[in-house]
Amino acid sequence: MTKRSAPPRHLPTSPFKAPAEPVLKQFTVGDRVSHDQHGLGKVMAEEAAGGALLVDFGSQLTRIVSPYYGMHKL
């Protein structure tokens, strides 16, 4: 079995609700954040294209790419 490259499309005549679009998280330099894998940190820089953040987690400086799964603003 192969995995689908895209989720199945929603048919307009379907009685079920269409899946909700995920909300993009917005972070700015200086925000305190919590990451599921790395712990507590602070946003140090944002790339110009807005695709990645540099976050200081105390023991390491990590580049987190969008859509920032597992990262939450405190």
C-alpha cells in the first residue's frame, strides 16, 4: 500500500463538514515559547521569508521551521 501525497478532497454534496484549515502560528522576536521536544525558550531571530525561527532553549540555539508544530507561545 502506498501513502497518499494529499488528503482526500471534500465533496460539496457530502453531509460531513470539511476539515478545518490549520491556523498559522505567529511569533515575534522576544516571545517566550514552549516546545514539546526542546522545552522552554525565547525567539531570538526570524528569517526574512518568515519560514523559520531561531529559538534559544538555553543549552542550544535551534532553527524551527514553519508551521512550528509542537511550539506554543507563553
